Amino acid sequence: TMRVLVLFGLVAVALADVARFEGEKVFRLKPVQDEHVAFIKDLAKSIEVDFWSPESAEVVTVGTDVDIRVPAIYLDMLYTLLQQSDMEHSVLIEDLQAAVDGQADLKPTPRAHSYTKYNTWTDIVAWMSSMTSSSSGLMTKQVIGNTYEGRAMTVLKIGKASSSTKPAIFMDCGIHAREWISPAFCQWFVKEALSTYGTDSQMTSLLDQMDVYVLPVFNIDGYDFTHKSNRMWRKTRSRRSGSSCIGADPNRNFDAGWCSMGASSNPCSDTFCGYTPESEIEVKNVADFIRRNKSTIKAYLTIHSYSQLLLFPYSYTYDLAADHNELMKVAEGASSALRSLYGTRYTSGPGATTIYPAAGGSDDWAYDLGVKYSYTFELRDTGRYGFLLPESQIKPTCEETMLAVKYIAAYVQKNL
Ligand code: ARG
Ligand code: ZN
């Protein structure tokens, strides 16, 4: 019985090993002077701060809001420091654990896939299979490789079957593990594509003429980890001997000005660029797939959250992209289409000037490879809930985002 008890004890500890966020808060700081920026950078060095927006202290500048998550044990210290500073600040989330618990709808839901829930990876796998089987040939699945932990990365190819290769759009979701609204959008998109083909004239013409490749979850290991162990995880889950820190930021690991700015070479940082470009197997698998299909892929869309932005190259340099004017025009058209539904306002522009320079991103990499229409979406919201967007907002967010994605797709189709 002793052994049994010890075993139960171990199992209980293993089951209980889920990060909790009781008493943690998310603050919004408003630096308007150099001293404020210095204050934030010092803060990041002296206490444990999780940067929600922007992603790291290094890219903080005068005039941009900074959202940070602060563990309960540092709150007294932070309040004291803030009192000594004259920087404007507010509390976005009073109690993070309450926000985590409040994210899921209360209405009883059967434990299965739902478009208005944040689905687990297991549910998404089953969903992909059943959607493919019931698509009457409109959708096929292909595995483009495995993740670090061995999960199959499956790309869904949606489009009317054709004997000749069609021009295509590639879209991925879930590069960053904690941005749950992103995979929810990819699933919504697949549902809309399959269910409106044949009735919606734009969708029908799009899928007749083009294929859309959808990767519903890019960083599957990280996504699974946010469901099982730590809701606030961002990176991949790869390990290397020599460092006890896990994972790299997949959106700093692409071969585009790699690790030159807005990224960290410290493996413990949340914006770690990795050991080499494409060191993360998930990044390599996607890059290989896009390189293989380079001649057909006309647009690259990547879905993140939060901030309500529609970004395009470049982020690794302040230089404007050769296609800047056209990319801007399409982004503004897409943003107004999005706004027309619920009034949600998006800001569009090149990454470097619209938010901050950050090298190694998939958008810049795809653009430099020759995929002209390369866009990063940062979906809802602007910080009220941040990564913890309630499930009740999945439907409106996905509906409005569909309008923007369809706007871009229609433009690309017209300009083949
Ligand atoms: N919030 C996104 C990130 O930090 C923005 C990506 C913009 N593109 C880029 N290449 N940095 O990954
Ligand atoms: Zn992201």
C-alpha cells in the first residue's frame, strides 16, 4: 500500500502541475518620455515581467503602450516604483487566473469540437479528418512534417480538384502558442470555405480558380502546452543540451534578417530567435513547403493576436517594400471590409514602423522569397482581454476577419 500511495502522490503531483496565475495582473504602461522607457527596461531586468505587447523590453519606445503581466510577488515592488515615476499606467486585468477561468463560455458544452470554443489539439485532429472526409473532394490533407515532439503538421488544401496546378494562397495560424483566437480563425475559415462553396459566388470562384492551403496550428507543441500546462506559453517546445530553457520564437526563426533586431539570442527569452535560422523544425517544415510550392503560392497570410493590426513587410528593416503602395492599398481595403461588420478598427502598415522592428518573421521571409501579398494579421482585441479573449468573441472576430481575408483573396485572384 505504501507504494500505491507514493504512486498516487506522484500522479496527483503530475496532474496538478498546471501553472496558476492567482493575483497576477496585467498592466498597461504609457511611456511618453525617455525616462519612462528606461524605467520599463530597468523593470524588465529587476523583476519577472511577461511582455504581452510589445513582445520584449528592447523594442519599447516613447509613445507606444506597453502591456505587461506581473506575478503577484512583485506587485508591491511595482506599485512602489510606479509611485516614484510619473508614468501613466492602468490595470488591464485585475486577476489573471480569474481571466483565464473566465475565458471559456459557461454554458455546458459537450467535450467535442466547436467553432465557438478554443479546441484542444486532439479535437482539432479529429475535426480535420472528419471535415476532409465530408468535403466531397473539395479538401485534402497533407502532412508537411512533424513537430519537435512528433506531432504531424497537417496542411489542408481547399479548392476544386484540377488536373493542372492552380495558383494558391497559404495561410497559417497559431505560430505563437498562447494566441488562441488564431487557430480558431483557421478552423472558422475552413468551415466557411467548405460550407459556402457553391452558394457564395466569391468563395466559389476563388476555390474554382485557386487553392487555399491552411495550416490550422503551426506551433502544435506550444499550443498543446498552453492547454495542459501553461496558458501563457509563446514559443516552440524544443530543447538543446547546454540550456535549460525551452523553445524559440518561431516568428523570429525565419531566414529574414535573422536575429538582427527585435529578437533575442538568449534561449530563455520569449523572443529567442533560435540557434540558427530554421533551427525550429516547425519553421523548417513550413519554409520547405512554401519553397516547394513557390511558383504557385501568390499570397501568404499569417494570423496572430492581439492588437488589431494588418501588417506587411518589412519588419527587419525600415526600408519600404518594393510593393509598398500596393500592399498598403490592399491592407486598407481589407481593414475597411473588416470594419464594415461590427466597427472593429484595424491599423495597417509595414511592421517596422507600425509596431516595431523585429527580424526573422515569416511575413518578411515569404515576401523576399517572392510571395508578394504577404500579410500578418493581429486579431482582436486591443488589450482588454489580450490573449484571453473570451469565447463569446470568437464568432464576431472570425466573421469580421473573414471579410478581410476574402477581400485580399479577391484582389489576389483579380491580379493573377
Ligand atoms: N506580433 C508579431 C510578432 O511579434 C508581429 C509580427 C510582425 N512581423 C514581423 N516580421 N515581425 O511576431
Ligand atoms: Zn504572435
